[in-house]
Amino acid sequence: MGDGGGNRRRVEEIVAAVTLCMALLFICTPLARDHLQRARAQECLAQRYEIERAEAAYRLEKRAASKNFAALAEAKLIAREPACPAGGVYVWLRRQPRPLLGCSIHDAPAPVRDDAPPLYAADFDDLSGLTILSGGWHTVNGVLASRPGGDNRLKFGETSWKDYEIRVNALLLEGDGYSIYYRADGRPDISGYCFQYHPGRGNKFLVRRVSGGVDQHPLQFADMPAGFAIYNQGHEISIAVRGDHHTIKIDDRTVLDFNDAAFASGAGGFQTRGRSEANFDALSVRQR
């Protein structure tokens, strides 16, 4: 009888252990899949950035575009012919003035209603249409600039906006980076989404939720590619949101693409902190 009871206990322990393992596997598998997809997207981005630099160097030397990726490899500008780690197909979106290489998986653009008038546009001749929430902002020669020191925030647009794309040229002069708010409530203790151009966090592009002015843990992040010009070079930032789908592009290159439904509508805005100093110009918002 004693042996029988011990066997039953061992069987129950084995069953419990197997059940726990299955539960952990159920929880961890989607997380592992998401991590793998993000890693492949970042590897693809870095690889395409390298190929674009190689194509620019080839064009400068040969005075002509390369015939194919093999030509870049033969010229020893890349180590080997590239392949998307997720199985995507690479295609040149343009060769000049700056090469741009697309991927069928990681660069699928959503349609933008370019025929519709913009919801909002600013030439930054002055601060008209902008609401300063904190800190110091000024305009000079059509450029919006933050003053170093403190927490500088401002809001533009309407809190009723839902599906739209923000495009703006941004240049970081110094410091840890800048933030662009979207689907935000426009209050001084702001809530909404926040894209962060963040060399201060290990050269990352980040998207966070912000609640009552407090940044939450990153929803999504990607590494800035090797050789990316962080300071003293302007970059066009595109933040597009439709329903729960978010697409962030830098210089027409998708760096973040994900789904989240925490905030359904809201205005846009900018932020800098501490010693960070950034300039913004050519701001426009179009409905999607």
C-alpha cells in the first residue's frame, strides 16, 4: 500500500511538472516569436543601410548605378550578396540622390491620402498654432527650436484626430534625444504615445505610452543602424497611425511597425529634456 501511494504521488508530481512546462511554453512562445521577428527586422534594416552606402560609393566611383548586388560584392563594397533574414525580397525604391532599398516584408507602406488637404501644417515663422506646455521654445528662420534645460513640451493639432500621419524634419544638435507625441491629450501632464529618437538609451528608436507625463516601459524599440548620423544631420520622421496599427519611418525607411490600441485619438507634440537641443521644420499632418 505504501509503495502504491508513493507511486501515485510521483505520477502527480510528474503531471504537475508537465502542466507547468506546458503553461510556461504557452506564455513564452509568443514572446519568443515577437523577439525573433524584431531581431530579424533590425538585422534587415542594418543590412539595407549597409547596401545603400555601398551603392552610393559604387556610383561615386563608377559614375553609374550597379547592375545588381553581385556587382557590389565584386567591387568588395559588401561581403556577399544580401538576403533578408525573414525571406523578404529586396528592391531599389530609388538610386539617387540618396539610394533607398526596400524590403517586401519590412517596408510595406500603408496608403496615405496625399490628395487630401493636410489636417495641419506649420512653417514655423512664429509660434502660431502651437501650445507651449512647459519649458522654452522659439522659432528662427522657419525652424522651431527648444532651449536646453528642463522639460520642454508643446502641443499641436486637435485631440479629436484619430488616423493620421505626422511628417517632420528633425535635427538633434546635442544631448540625449527628442520625443514626438501622437494621439496625445495635449495636457501639461501629457498622456498618449511618444516616439523617442534616443541616443541616450544606447542609440535606440523607441515608442512608449506616456501616462500623466510619466514615460512607461517601451512598447517597441529598434537599434539605430551602424554608421547612422545621429547628431547635426536632419532626418525626416514619419509617424503613421491607423486604427491600432503604428508605422514609424526614418528617411522613408520603416524602423518600427506594430499594433497597440491604448490611445484611439489625440494631438501631436514635441519634447526635449535636460541638455538636449533639437530643431524641427517642415511639419505636416495628413489624414490616413
